[in-house]
Amino acid sequence: MPHENFLPLPQDAIRDPVQWNSAWEVLLRGELAFPAGPVIAFDTKLGEIETRHDVDERLVAYQELVAGTCAVQRSITAEALQHFTFDDFEAKWMNAGADVRGKHILNAMADVCSTAANLNKARVYCAPELRLSRLRLDGKVFLNLLKSVMHDDASFIPSRPIYVSHAGWDMWAAGQRTRNSSEAMKAALAEILILRTKLICHVVQFTMRSFFGEDPPVLFVQKEHKSSEKAKNPRRSQQRAELIQTFGPDAAKIRAADEKAGSKARISQRVAHCSYLGCAKSADDDSVKFPRCKRCFDKLQRQVVYCSRACQMADWKLRHRAVCGKPLDFETASQVFEHPVSAPSSHSRIGPPVDGYKRSLALALQVTELNLHPTVDYCLYDCDGELLRYDSGAESYAQVVFRRRRELAMTTGHPGAVALMAHFLCSVFLSMAAGKRRGITSNMIVAQFAREYVMDDVRELVLEAQQLQDADPLHRPPLLSEASPELWGTIIQAIDFSNIVVTLD
Ligand SMILES: [Zn+2]
Ligand SMILES: [Zn+2]
């Protein structure tokens, strides 16, 4: 493995992105390729951990990487769901051509890797995924990579990230885990796997932003190790000797100075970010100083800063209480708690899908919208593609039974539940005044449900539901078939469903 001193530098990414990328690609095809690459990378990482203090430092960093990756994946999901649904992302990306795609991906990689030394170095672990030639030639490769890091609900920051899967890395990591590993080995392995995923996620998000002409996101990066700490490192002098041997004394000196200057410049650009994940505030002005957690700093010199007392309290409840002032062990460091992105509500949230059920992108967007707007029962697209948020009446009988079916449909894809909801909504919208309906027809509702639940027989199932309603002596839509005659009497005083007949083209 080339020494970290021989890797392309983060500042090269800005000076000459094309050259910087080629240098990386040569390494990734050669010394860093599978199967030798991961083994050497792991040994190097492990070699950086020498004392118990190092382990603690690594675990603190690891915990932040996990939390940061969860937050990035949440925002990728929210942005991508919008782009796929409303901006025709898939078709635009596929039609853009390799050169355009390549330009955005290279910009993104250079932007991300120039920001932090650890992200630049993490390309060591991304040999198969971040190869520009692969990503640009076939548009599908990037889209699949993007979809692989999306969650199925963007209404909260999830408690664990989705790791980017790769047969080689997965097999190798599983082998490492079965060994009776020390805390240091666990920390080294965990750091590699999370850095790998984090870098890929950042590149994906930067690429998407660049493609749609949007500003790059704010990158939350960790502090770099101070060079004084590096000087104490015994491997340092050996690395310097190798550097001189490879480049010659003059070039080695220039390179070392360059590296140092780059690191200094990056550190000077660092801003303190509020440690509460639900807050995006940063102290980007030198005059602003965030107060830090006293106990963490006094006991462990750990920097945990908050923009306000409110953020400190919120983080304490969710996350910090478990780790404040205590040395971390691996298990604790791996835990991140869910964070809502809007004010939590008393309404229950639509749960995660059961194992084996994969939500479509359309359904993931629907779930996100509903969880962000807990009083809404369903979002329907009108003829202009705008969302209409339908609410069947707070705490009404119809709402209770509708939401029970909705939970089943959205967590398992249960076709019967999907059909009863679709039929009910068709009835409701047929009974509404034209203005409130906003041009939403039964055919549109059926088409939307077919997309969301990836079912091609929604139409037939809705017509079957209508037959059940026709056969019911009270003409109740099957979703409400358990309503007592008295209750039904009060329901149809508000909206008279009994004469509504759903027909479809
Ligand atoms: Zn804050
Ligand atoms: Zn603390």
C-alpha cells in the first residue's frame, strides 16, 4: 500500500481535479484493488491506534461519523424523492450523456475530498464505487448507488445508516467480526466501513446538487489531528525517510510543506457546529463561540459544543446523557438515536416496513409527507401534479379505520388494504364538490396507488370492492363495513357515500 504520504493530497483535488482523480484511479486499480487493498488498509488503520486514549478518540470520532452519515442519508433521501418524483431525475440523468454526468461527479468528488483529509483518504476504501469511468459511462451505476443509500422515510434522521454494500468488503468485514477482536480492532474496522459509506454519500449528494444547479450542502467535518500529535508518532520519521527515497530530498521537502499548508488552510476554514443533530447552526464567525459541555471537556478534553441551551437539553435527552464524561466502548459508540426533523407530534408515526417489504420511491415520498404532516390521511396528486392533502376528520371513525389499513398497506404492501383505501378515496372524491376535488378522478387515484404499491391489479381490486359495497344492504364502502347502522347513519350525514358508485376506465 502506498503510504499516506504518497496518496494524492486533498488540495490537489482543487488545483487539478482531473490529474488528482487519475492519480487515485491508478492506485485503486493497482495496490489498493481487491483483495489485497482492504487487508492493507485495515492494518494501516489499526497501526494508527496505539493506546487506550487513541481508542477513545477513535470511538468518539466514529460515533460522530455514524451520526453524520445518518443525517446525510436523511437529506439525500428527502432531496432525491423530490427530484425523482417532480423533476424527472431518472430520465434526465440517463439522457445527460457520459460527459455531463462525469463533469458533475468529478466536481462533487473534488469538492468533498478537498474539504477534509479523512474524506480524501477514504477513497482508499471506495475502490469499486468511486471509479469515475464506471460512474459516468453507465448512468444506471450512479442511480443505483444513490438508491442504495436512500431510506424509506425522510421524516426523521434514522438510528442507523445504510452501509454501502460490496461483496468483497462485506465478506472481509464479516471475517474480521468473527474473530475475537480487541476494542482497537473493532474501532479500526468500524471506522473504515463508516468512512467508506460517508464519502460515497457525500459524493452522491454533491453530484445531485450540482446536476440540478443547486448550491453544495454544508459539510460537517471533523477536526484534523494537529501536526504536533503527528510529530510524536514514531512512524512519522520512517514515512519521511520513504518519502525522501521516492521523491528525492528536495521534492520530498516541498511535498511535506505543501501537505502541512493544506492542512492548516483547511483547519482555518473549520467552523464549530452545534452538536445537536437536529440543529444546523454553526459558528462561522470567529466572534461567535459556542459553549461546550463542561464535564466532557474537563474529564476527557472532548469538544462537545452547542449553539444554545435548548439544543444542549434536546441532545442530552436523545444522545448525550449516555456518553457524557464517560470513556466510550464500542457498543455505545455504535448507537445513534432517532431525531425528528420537525416538531414531534402526538400522532403515531407510520412504522418502518417489515423485513422483506421494500417501499417504492413513490411510497417513500408518501410516507415522508404523511409523517411530516400527521393530521393528513393521504396525499393525492391533482391533474397538475400538485399534492392535495386529504384529511378525513380528526379522530373520526373513518379516520381510525382508514389509518389502520394505511399502516398495514405501508408497512407490508398488503393488497387488500391498498384496494380498500383506494376505493374509499375514490368514493370520497366523487362525493366532493368539483372545486375541492381539484380535478382528481378515480382513474388518477388508481394509477397513483398502482405506482406507490407497485401493483398492476389495483383497478380490478377497486372494482371488486365496489361490488362488495353494492352487495351490502347498507351500501357501506367495504373500508367502513364494520360501522354499526347507527354510526353509519351519522357518517352519511356528513358525506353521503351510499349512492356513490366507483367506475373506472
Ligand atoms: Zn443548536
Ligand atoms: Zn458531556
